[in-house]
Amino acid sequence: MDSSKVTKSPVLPADQKWTFEKRKGGYESDITAMVRRMLEDETIREDQKRAWERWRNDPANLK
């Protein structure tokens, strides 16, 4: 893989507090609710999308 195509991940403040609300009508863990909330941030969502694409297309994972 060409590492020059890898972008830097967003840097979040160490004291960042994520406010989240669990979905009603069924079970949802705190971490799932927090991740769902974090993915509402465009920079985090794009970073995770690129990371998934890199992982999915890595030839080492195709063994």
C-alpha cells in the first residue's frame, strides 16, 4: 500500500466529552450510543471510512 495516500486522523481534545442518548425501544450499550454520536462528526466519519477502505483492500487480509 502506498503510505503517501494515508491521511492524518483528526486530533480531538483530550478533555472532549461526548454527550449521547441511547435509542429508545430496545437495548443499546453506552459505547454503541457514544460511537454512533461520534460518527455524526464529519471528520471522524470520513476518517473511519478511509480506515475501513484501507483495511478492506489490504492484500495481507486476503490470505
